[in-house]
Amino acid sequence: MMNKISSIEGYDGCDPELVMQKRLLRSDLTPYQSRLLIPCGRYNNLNFLTHDELRRMEKCRESHYKDPEDDLRVLLVEPCLEETELSLRKWCSFGNHVEYFLTKGWWSVLERNELEVGDAVQLWKFRRFNQLCLALVIVEIENIEYQD
């Protein structure tokens, strides 16, 4: 698995860190929702953002994402090694439960990589020239629970 992640260096990337691993659910593959949920849970590390990125995301959430230019844009390296720019957004539900999700371009990622319900994936963060980047990796892991 580290072989796939070590290729991050080929993208001038540094500081790779596992953000999450999960099995894709129907809600991750629904055109209506068009987003990848990054849930809280024992496999996931939601402390991957800088203080400035967190502040920017909070500002966007408070404005209800009215201005698309305010979105936190991230580069995603897909399993097929294409690079796509997506929006990373914050979701706060009842009881201050915080989750993040990738949107605005997620549907194209699904189609290009032929992702299906039940596929096990990992999301890695890295920095390229100080910019937040993510890498989505399809993995063969038997013991990942379904989370959503």
C-alpha cells in the first residue's frame, strides 16, 4: 500500500497522511448527492487541515456556500492517476457532529474510475507547494466496516 502512496513524491508532494478509509456506500455514488462523505469514525483522521483552511471552511459554511469562489478547492489524485480539482466542504449536523465531504467534480471521478458500492478506498492528504492535495486509493482490505 505504501508503494501507491510513495508515488505522492512524484507529484512533488510531502507529508502524506491517511485521512480515512471506508467502503463506498450508495450515498457516495448517488448523482443526486454527488459527493464523497468523509465520516468521523475510528478509521478516520479529520485533523488534516491547517488552521487557515479550517477558518476558511467555517466562513464558507456560515455563508451557506453562496459564493463558489469561497470553496476550499483541493487537488485530488484519482486511482487512475488523473488530477481533478474538487471542493472540500464541512458539514455540521445536530449536536455539533462535524464531517467533511468532497463535491463539485466527484461524479466525474466516479465515472472515470468505475467505482462501485462496497469498494474499499483510502483518502490520503499531502501538500504540494503548501497546497492541500488528496489522493484516493482503491485498496483490498477485508475488515473495513461500512460507515456513513
